[in-house]
Amino acid sequence: MRGATHARWAALAAAAALTATACGGQASGAGDGGAVLSSSWGDPQNPLEPANTNEVQGGKVLDMIFRSLKKYNPQTGAAEDMLAEKIDTKDSQNFTITVKDGWTFSNGEKVTAKSFVDAWNYGASLKNNQKTAYFFQYIDGYAQVHPETGKQTAAALSGLKVVDDRTFTVKLTQKFSTFPDTLGYPAFAPLPQSFFSDHAGWLKKPVGNGPYAIDSYTKGSQMVLKKWDGYPGDDKAQNGGVTLKVYTDNNTAYTDLLAGNLDVVDDVPAAQLKNVKADLGDRYLNTPAGIIQTLAFPFYDPKWNTAGSAKVRTGLSRAIDRKQITETIFQKTRTPATDWTSPVLGAEGGFKAGLCGDACDYDPVAAKQLIKEGGGLPGGQVKISYNADAGSHKQWVDAVCNSINNALDNEKACVGNPVGTFADFRTQIGERKMSGPFRAGWQMDYPLIQNFLQPLYYTNASSNDGKWSNKQFDSLVNQANTETDSAKAVQLFQQAEGVVRDNMAAIPLWYQNGSAGYSERLSDVKLNPFSVPVYDEIKVG
């Protein structure tokens, strides 16, 4: 997690690919902001509760319809004050937060200190089963409201106290120098009292405090968001609204863009990359993003958690010809990964090219030997699971399997295992139904090495889908989080990343650029460092 102004690396900290949640209420039409635009989308996995969204599709909406204490700069990703007037601390463990005056939710309710404290208590509570409850773990009392086993013994976090209408305090269980910069993450968004008094009604039409308000949502079809005229922030929508259209195949979305039936495609399918410049010219965006594609493993399956399985995983890594795949399929929108983070971090943020060492180098001979030493492929075959509703995944999964099969001289060693929609795929992962490696791309929440490691590999972390657990890794992460010197913190995180490497907790494949296209109707279109369109800045006509 991230945090304070003490640490120099905190100034680099940035941006939630997911950002806040919904506003339903008084919403404008085209009006002064211009006409409504349309964009490709996929149904979110869960209802849009701020602390219950940890995937990209829901996050796109959260970024439009909520604002929190911090906001991540759409160009640099830096954490900047939004609803926070100030965040004070003398010891990096006790914080006093002052909320700006004049903010309301779109239903007219005032945003107060209590709006945050109530929301955080809800998100942390075990009984509410929020997917990102883990983000509250450093607040005093978390062990009582969200115990690892048994029932919760407290209703609220003891570390949260409302002082007055605009002030609250936060006590952490340890020093955490970069805590304030985490506060733009969607789990930390404020909630109106209507969320609690009519929860079912709120879920049908979420109410938040961002530049857009949800007008309607038909699952499997579209979500209509309208500009909220009463929005008090400086980042008001420059258009009349956004209609998010659900596509189960991004090739279809791309075809609709070319036909004039869609304004934005924020994931150009791999099959179209060779044509996209000719099709769109300057309306094609290909920008570096904090995204890495990996293959995760189900460590809850005994076959993948044996004494020798690390060698098998490393052998599979060495059987993948990343260079050939990225060049032939992805047309310079991907770069072979040599660590588990992203080059957008830079050296100060924790990126270290080559940290993976020869474990990420293509070597069929070494691959064969390692897999043999590790006891062979579990069940004699690897099935790579992926969501089938994004057209590009099948191509690269097939290419990875072909590379593995060629390296092992066995045409049946690896096969792809397509799973319906993204929501279906995520549900199976959440229910621990994976029997082999599965697609596990990570889109950063903020550009620090911590965000590429702790949420994914720390024991019981929110996005540790494979349930890998390693005490040495956890200990190094804990040490790094208490360190206020940025260089020392980065070194500790890189030591932890070395533990990930030595165990091949996940196979890093490639770093990903944001790749998008837009119609001639639009201007001022860009992707933020998390590859999400900055919708509120887009102009229509």
C-alpha cells in the first residue's frame, strides 16, 4: 500500500485503475458538456460497491462516478488531494484527515468525515464480504472486525474516530509511511447514508459524488452515465455523458468503431493491430501502461504445491518464447517481461530489468530438464484458462502453448481452456476452481513496486487468486512498508520479488501498453497510466 509525503517515493505514488463508485441522482443531458459518447465495456463481476470491486470493468465505472480523498493524476499517476483538505501525521502511524467543505453526493447528501468512516467500516467488516477489505488491514481493530478465522468481535474499526463534521482520525497498527497515497483507491471512497438505509435500492442505482451519475444499467447490454451538473470538482465532464456498451468480443467492438457505431474501443484486439494505423491513423493510441500479463497457479491444488513444483513452473517459464510471441502477435504493444512489475515505475519506483534472471529466458533444453526434475507436468498436461470474451487472449494462449509444446517435443503438453465471459472466469477463480495455470493480468492501482507485489502474493491478499503463501515474502513486505526511506524500501521490496522469482509464484509474460482507438467525433482522447480512457476530458463534436 502507499502513503505519505515523508517518503520521496510517495510522490511517485499514483493512480487507481479502479477509482470510486457510482452516482445516481440528478444527471444532465447533453447540455453544456456536449453530446454523449459510447465506449466498449464488459459487465463488472460484482455490484458496484466501492470496496467490492477489484477488476477492470467495474473499475472503469468507479473512476467516473466517485471521487475520494486523493485522486490520481491522469497523466503522471501522482496522488493529489481531492476531497482531502489536509492529511497530517507526526509519526506515520496516526493521521488526522480534514475533508474539504462544499462536497455533496448526487442525491444532495453532504460528504462528511462520517461518510468516509462509515464506508471504511463497512468495507472492512467480515460480514459484508467485500473483496478489497484487505486494504483496511493496517487500521487498528481490523483483526477484530475481519478475523482470519471465526466471527468478528467488533462492529467497527477501533482506529477510526469522527472528530467533527469535517475531521476524522486514523490509527494504524504500525508505521506506514505511504498510507495517504492509498486513499484514492476505490475501497476508500465515501458513501452516502442512502447506501445503508436502502442498500438494495442503492445497488440498483448507485449514488456517488463523481462527475458522472448512473442513469440506467441493463446487464449484458449497456450502462448509461450522464454528466452530473451539480458536481463541485475541478474535473467536470467535458461531454454530456458516456454510454458503456457491453461486448463479449472486442473484435466486434472494433468493427463497430470502424462502422461508426461506437466511439471508443479501449482494447484493440491483437488480430487488428497490423491494420489499426491504416484504419485509424492518429486516432489510434499506443501508450505505456502499468500492466503486466502473467500466468498464475492454483496453489490450493496439491498438484501445484509439491516440493518440486517450483521447478516445473520455472521450466514452463523457460519454455515460453516471449520475444517471438510479442513480435508476431502484439505488434509492439507488448514487451517481454524480465521482472514482476512494470517499466513505467522507473528505477526509483522499483522496476529492475532482468530481476527474473534466466528463469525468464527461453531455453527448451533447460525447460525440459527442470520439468523432469520437478516431477513432470501435473496430470501430464497443462491447461491454461482464460476468459474467451476478449478476442486477443485466445491468440496469445495458443501461442504460449505452441511454444511450450515445441520446447517439450510434445504437441499435447499444453492446451488452452477458454472460459465464457470475464465475469464467469473471475467467478471460477474466486471459487478456487482452477486446476492449472490461468491468465492473471495486473493493472496497477498506483505506480509503486509494492502494488505489483503485496496485493498479488502476500498471504491472503485481496488479489492473491492462486493463494500462494510464503513467510519470507510476507516478512520482507512488512519491513518495506514501515520504511520511510524510499531507496531502502525499494530494496526490501526487490528482495521480496526475488522470493517470488525463486518460487516462480507466477510466470511473468510481458508488459503491456494501453491500446485504444476512437471515432472522428471525438477529441482530447487519452489513456491514463492504467490504460483507462480519461472519459471526463473527452470532447464530442
